[in-house]
Amino acid sequence: MSLASLFSQPFHQIRQRGRRRSPNRHRHRWPLFWLGLSLSILLILPATGGLTQVPPGLPTPPAQDSPAADAPANETPDETFALPSIRNILASNGTVLETAPVRLDGRTVFRVATAGGVSARARANEIAQRLSEVARRGFEADQDWTVAWEEDPESNQPILFVNNTFLMTVTDGDAQIRGLPNVRLRAEDLVERLELALERYEQERQPNYLWRRVRDAFLISVGVVVAITGLVLWQRQLRSRKQQLQAQVDAEAAAPSATPPDLRQQIARQQALNLISLQQWGSRILQGAILGGGLFWLLGLFPYTRPWQPTLLQVMQVPLKTLGVILAVYGLVRLSNILVDRLFLVLQEDTLPVSLRSKRLTLRFSTVSRVAKNILGLLWVVIGLLTVLAILGLDLGPLLAGAGIIGLALSLASQNVLKDMINGFLILLEDQYGVGDIVIVGTAAGLVENMNLRITQLRNTQGNLITIPNGQIDIVENLSKEWARVDLSIPIALSADLDQALHLIKAVADSLSQDPLWKGNILEPPQMLGVDDLGVGGATLRIWIKTQPLKQFEVGREFRHRLKLAFDKAQIALGVPQQSLVMQQTQPTIQDLAASQVDPKVRSGQSAEPTALPEKNHQSHHYGEHHNPNP
């Protein structure tokens, strides 16, 4: 199969990416100033009222029943942001005390445990409804808050009352949350917490407090708008820089160059474009986070909207965690691509001589880095998928065990696939060929367009895509690794001057190697081997020209063109196949006369017709390049 037509134009062009440095490049950083300023405004706002901030003029309540203080060592509270994978994968053998928060105006006042067969969440919701109703009636009636407890004579458990209205019964489980020795101490603690919570409930509904919250809400809204505006301007700057870099890369890729490109410069430009893409992605995520966080913050400023915060957190907890895992996986994939580029550049930079390093390293780098990126990307996706399943509450232990059994069964049934992957790994490790090489595998030949651990895809001269499993690749002929050679045999006529022809061929080859347009493709001075064969068709002269990889076909075409013009000028004829025909006339013998008495011409002494001897067909061998698929 002829591969010459594959190289009429370059097929494997690695896109060069870079960043044009400009004296005014610091102007692109001013959106970061506005972004930092807006975030600073959001961070230093006084009295902005988060979930735990105490409004001005209110007493500081005791520490709430936080997970660290309230829960036992083996407890995982419901309102925390811990991934449920810990609870699913590492289940505790001890008894878990189920607790739930009791909230007033969206703030956790205290926590309760399961009691009397009623779940902690159901009990907490019932107590919170009673407390909210009592607080509303007391505030509307402008009553003083009275919180007290008395012991139930039957169960010997404290009973809490707010304004003489039953609220709850304190159980041993409630005391165990705080680690108190008896329920009476827990009842005293709850009385103190309820008094402070009700006082805050009343103070937060005063006009002065609400006006301060309106001011804070306005400042937060301004900060959010400024931050989003700064991010939008930054995204425009990034988009403009990316367009400039892309235009520069396309222009350099289209420009002809006799010298191989610098791989370090290529990787630097590629990383610059990847970094800009990562910054664009991060700015969009940050923009959404600022908008969502600002809205959530605004909900917590007012007591009328603050109860929506726990509900919103409970509803959006799983979707937000899932979205966070997806975004984290995407970011890790993009970051690992950048790290792989840098790692392979450092490891392979000194593997080849300087004259051959860039071209071969470019092919090897693009092949191995592509496979490494695919493997890392698949690894991150699998980890992200397992994390999402854990967030959804699935038990990963049986799932992983089942996956292991299925994987074992698949490995036994898919031995050919394993063979392909192992052979593909060895091909990459030994650098037998890479993307952009020209190879011959069995009866298939062409440009390596794509490869991974399982398959290799070739594009032949007809444009057909040939897919070969790596396990079926035994012998590979690489026509473009490290260097190539023009092996040319020139037949000349036997009548030509051999010394003159040898001198002329050497002179044409030396002239080509010194040409500024071609000397970058020729690695060594041409080597004239001399007379390689003598035959009836002429003398065969042979010459070698060592070239850059993939350049032997272009150099061979140009050399043939110049050599033909030089032969015509020097009137040196090329060798051609020859054919000879010999004619011979003979006299008749006595035997011939006796056998041909009836022939009047023979009797009269006239000669017979000439007899043609067998033809001698001498054909010279066809000449062309040795070990060269070019026709």
C-alpha cells in the first residue's frame, strides 16, 4: 500500500497554546479588586444577623445544644452537613441516641431525644409548634414571660410550662444529651434557655430592630450586586484573553516552519488556555454561590423569614451535596489534566537528543498524556459516583462487594479485553508508536489517529478509519520514529559515464541539503553508496539521505525533481529495459533438398525464406526506493 499521499500535507499538528504578554496585562486584574472589595463588605457588615449572631441589646444565651456539646460520641445530628457516607460505611455497633432540634424563629433553642416510642423529630416538631403558639399569644397580649417546671408525681419527671401552658416533659434521654446526671438539672437548663429565647423573640419584633435589619439587607444586596458585577467583568476579560490566545495559536499553527516546535512552549500555551477555562468555570460557580448565599443570608435577617432557613437547608441538603460532588469532580478532572501535562513534560524532556527531542517528544507526550488523562478522569468519576450514592443513603458495603464479584466474572469472560489493555499499556510504556506516527501493522498501514489502552485507530490513504485491537498487534513497522531515510536507486544507461553520473548525483544531494528551505529536514550529509547493481537495463546507483521523521517523502520528491533536471542538462540517459531480435539466413543442405523435392524454389537453387531464431527478451528489473512505500 502506498503511503506517499499521506504526507502531501501535515496531518499531525499539535495545537500550540500560549499567552501573549503585554505591558498592559495588569489592567486585567482590576475586576479582582472590585470582587475583593465586595467580599470584604459582606464580611465586615456589623449586626448582619446570621443564624447564631445575637442582636444588639439582647442578652447572650448559653451555648446551644451543638453536636459537639450535646451529642454522644457516636451521634450524628440531623442538621449537620456531614456526609452520610460515614454513617453508612462505618456503622457503629453502639446504641445511637436519636435527637432533633426544637427551634423558635428558625434558631435552635435546645434538643430533645426519643421518648415513649415517639421519634425525636416528631417530638421536636410538636414542642416547637406549642412554643411558637405560646410566644405569639404572649407577644400579642404584651405579657411577661413565665417559664417554670414542676415534677410529675407519677413519673417523677419535670414538666415545663410557659405562661402556665404545658410545653414538654423532660426525660432521661433529654438529660443524657447534655451529659447531666439527672432530669432536674436538665429542666433548670431548659428554663434558662427558654427565657432567653422568648426575650429575643420579643426584641426582634421591635421597630428599631427591624429597621436595622432593613439597612443590613440593603448593604448585603449592594455587596452581592457589586460582587456579581465584578465577576461578570472578569469573565469578559478572560473571554477576550482566550480569544486573543486562540487567534495567536491558530496563526502559528498555520504558518510553515522548517524547525520542530518547542514542546515546553506548546505546553505553556496549552496550560494558559486550560487555566483560563478553569477560571471561567470557577467564576461562574462563585457567581452562583454569592447569589445563593446572599439570598440565604437575607432570609436569616428577619424573624418572619428565618424559619424558612432550616426548611430550605433540609430540602436542599441532598441536591446541594450532590451538586457539590459533581462540581468537585469536574474541577479535579480539569486540574488533573494540567498536572498531567506538567508531569510528563518534566519526565520526558531529557529522553532524546536535542535535535530529535521536540518532534518525538511531542508525539509521545500527546499519546501518553491523553491516556493518563482518561484514566484519571475515569477514576474521579467513579469516586464521585460512589460519593453520590453514599449521599443518597445507599449502603456501599454490599454494593462494592457485588461490584467485585461482577468484576471478577467479567474479567474471566473478557480475557481478550484484558489482553488488549495489557498490550496497549506495553505499547505506551515501550514507546512503540504514538498518535501522529505512520505505522504498518500487518496488512494495514496509515496514520495513527487515536489510541488508548484497548484499540489503535489508523487512517489510510483512502481516508478509511481502521480500528485494530491492541491484543492483535504483534509486529509494528514505525516509519516516523526519531528519524527517517530516503533510500533511492537511480538506473542509468550502460553507455553513460558512471563517474560523471556519481558526481552529479552527489552534487544535487549536497545542494539540496544546503538549501535554507530544506536543510532543516535533512539531518546528515547525503551518503553516496555507489554502483549498486549492473544489468542489461543499465547501472543502478544508490544514495541515502537521512531526514527528520515523516519528511523522507517530501525530501525524496524534491530530490527526484532536481536530479531529473540535472540529468537532462548533462545529457545522461536513464537506463531502460531492452529487447533484441536476431535475423539469420541459411543455405539448404542435401537432406533439405531430398525432403523438399516438390518445392520448385529449392530445385532451382533459390534460397528459402529466412528462419527467425527464438527471440531473446531481456528486461531490466524495475527500479524504485528500497524499503519505501512511496510508489
